[in-house]
Amino acid sequence: MDPLLKLLHDDASIPPAHLAGLLGCTEPEVRARLKDLTDSGILLGYRAVLNEEKLGRDIVRALIEVKITPERGGGFDKLAERIARHDEVRSCHLMSGGYDLLVEVEGGNLREVAAFVSEKLSTLQGVLSTATHFVLRAYKEQGILMAGEAKDERLAVTP
């Protein structure tokens, strides 16, 4: 992987001046490279990983398994893109196995998520079935432990 992309993937908050130092180049070179990556569609955005529990923000997240019928001339892509455009959808992935799409949604409460599934998602032409799994707690998000560093909880060995 490109060293600049690896650094950004690990911590997107690193300022260009610091990136330049880490990469052994100048800040204008880093800024130009970032612009090229953005213009080419490789670098799509930057996201912070938030601990929603500590913020006291009560949101409801659900993972939805969706079985769909592929469209003629578009396969799974057209319907997946339609689903992904909904504001409630945080991510949408084509999967192998027992279902076709894994859709992650967010809502303010259970009713909002249920309404999305029953009124918007399951009524789309081509959607055969859905199975909704509500997220109870996140322990790790995008490679980051939500409770901080894990402690070594093994008991000490005694003679």
C-alpha cells in the first residue's frame, strides 16, 4: 500500500506538515499527492471513530442481511446502489454465502430502524427477504478498541 495512504488509513488526523516529515518529503508535495488521490477517487473522505456510549448519544444500529434478485444488465449493483443512497444506510456490502447484501443502518430509535426496513427496504422491487440484527454494543470499530487498550487479564503463574 502507498505509504501516504497507510498513514492516513491508520490516523487521518495527521496534518500534512507532519505527514511530510514522516514520509521524507515536503508539505506541498504531500498536499499535491492528497489532491491527486482525491481527484482520482481513491481518497473518498476522512472519518473519526466515535465512542457513542461515552458521548451519551443513544442511536440504534442494525445489520441487515438482504436477499435480492439480480437485475438483468445490472446484476446486484443497481439495486445495491439504490439501497446505499438512503440516509439511514451507513454501509452496504455485496456478500457471498446465505444472503446477498449486508446493510448497516442507523436510527434514533428502534421504530425508525424498523420503519426503514419495513417501509423502504423490503418494499423495493428485487428485495426477496431481510433479516435484521440489532447491534447491542461495539467492542471494536474500524480497528480501534472502544474501551481503550485491553488489559492482560491472565492470572499470574505461581509455583
